[in-house]
Amino acid sequence: QKEVEQNSGPLSVPEGAIASLNCTYSDRGSQSFFWYRQYSGKSPELIMFIYSNGDKEDGRFTAQLNKASQYVSLLIRDSQPSDSATYLCAVSTGNQFYFGTGTSLTVIP
Amino acid sequence: SAVISQKPSRDICQRGTSLTIQCQVDSQVTMMFWYRQQPGQSLTLIATANQGSEATYESGFVIDKFPISRPNLTFSTLTVSNMSPEDSSIYLCSVGLVAGADTQYFGPGTRLTVL
């Protein structure tokens, strides 16, 4: 079992819709959770991090964490074509940092 | 965050040669890491670059193949030695700004092609 699992997609949503990206992790001791955005040919860019159960909002982005279910998600409201990218979920146990394989998102104008 | 630069941004190399990649940060950072990202794949941690001591390598990566230096808190190098086509990949430097904090920030990457 992989430490971090993501649906590889591709996920396609129309412009203006809500994109929902999901991630599960295997280590119950995981402490910190991150979402990175990676445009094609570019390096990963940190967009959100969350440590506590519940929701964390930053502009159009909302990260949701449920430690009991070992589940973290990223919602993108009012999706724009510029949001088209691969989104990487990352999890830290404090000793190790694990990346998922990423979900490819395409926002259709 | 920090401003991170890598040199070279890309290179094409011959089999059997070595390439040294540089990572420079505009401020002192506690943690520096080297990752590899093969085409269509996620990130794989090669090693943690430790200032003043030997790097800590992940399973499957060895010092003879990927020697790493970290002479100070703003600079590190990764060498890919005796290259083969299987080493073709993007190599990424990342930094953690504060000891004990997890957040990592990535440099722009070095795209390596081995012929």
C-alpha cells in the first residue's frame, strides 16, 4: 500500500465549477498535510497546508482534513483555465515526507 | 518563502559522464533536499543534504552514484555520476526554512537527458 494515494485523473471541470481533489494516506501518525500545484514542465508550488481536522480556506482554495478517515481534500472554487495543472498531495509524519502521484486537472473554458 | 535557483536548468549528457547540479538559496535554510522526478511520475526523495556532514540517502540511492555537498546553509550540489539513460529525469532541490517545520519549497529544477 502506498503511503499517499491520489486518483491520477484526468479530472475535467468546466470553468466556474468547483474542482474536488482527493487524497488518502496510510500512516495514522501523519501530522502535516500539503497541496502542491505543478504546471507542466515546472516545479511544484506550495498552495495550501493544513495541520488540524476541519477546513482551511485561502482565497478560492479550501483544504479539508479528516484524520479519522485518513483523508485530505482540496476544493477549488470558481475554477479557471489557469488552474489546469497536476496537484500533488504530500504528507509528513515528522520523520518522513511522502508525495502522492498527483491528480491532473483540466479546466475547460 | 525563499528564492531558490538551480544550475543548470537543463543539460544533455553522454552516457558515462557526470553532471553536478547546483542549488542556491537567497537566505539561510535549515533543511535542503534533493528529489528526482521521472517523466509522468511523482517525486522521489534522493537524499537530505546535511550542512557540515554526510548526506542522508534514501533506500535505493547511494553516495557513489549521487554524491552531495552542502558547505553552508545556502548552497548544495548534487552530482549524478557515471550517467546512463535511466538517469534522465528532472532533479529538484527543495528547502525547509525552519527546523522542525515540514513545509518544503522547490527550486525550478534541472532537466537532464542522458544519451
